[in-house]
Amino acid sequence: MPKVRPHLIDKREKYKVIGRFFEIVSNLKSKKEVIDFFVGLLTPSESLMFARRIQIAEMLLEGDNYERIRKVLKVSNQTITKTDQWLHSGDENYGRWLEKCLKVKANSKDDYSTGLDRYAHHRFLKDLLK
């Protein structure tokens, strides 16, 4: 799929399409449904892009500096800055949601194999999720 140019799409159409996407995601009932939905929808590159941004946010919340994040995750300072701005501007709930996820992650021993085994091009994610 070619890259979308948001400025060329009518504002009402953007809201309608994005609103429908969020409506579908919010109606997913279980973690398995969420995994199956996104693994089927996103390319491996897109999955990694989203996951990296969440990793960056988690590391920022844990107190890691930009240099460490850049070296560990091999991401640019621009990506870290954009994620930091997202995390600390606008809705203060972003940080709370991620902190809650960090606590759940620390106590979790989830097995993601079912959704990821179904799609050959996403099997590499199994190692990332362990």
C-alpha cells in the first residue's frame, strides 16, 4: 500500500475513517482478538514501528536517557523526541496507561504463540514478545 498523504484527504473523511478504525479496535473482546487483528492488519515493519514507540515510552518512564534509548533500540533522536512529546504533552493519561502496562508486563507470563503462528511473516515477533 502506498504511503498516505493526510493533507490530501478531506477532513471529514479522515475523521470518519479513523473513527471507524478506533470503533473496531475498541470492540475487540480479548487479547487474542487484538493480536489476531493487528497481526493480520499490519506488516512486520508497521508492527515493529508501533512496538518501538511503546518501548521508547516505557524506557523514558523508567528514567532512561535519550542516548541509552538510541543505543539500545537503534532509533533516531527525532523518534525519541516525538515519543517523549507525545508522552508528556496533551493527555496526562498516556503516561498512566503505560505505567499500568509496565506493572502488568512485570507480572505477566503471556503466551502469544496462537496469533503469531498463524501468520508466517509475523513469526519473528514471538521472540520479541518473550
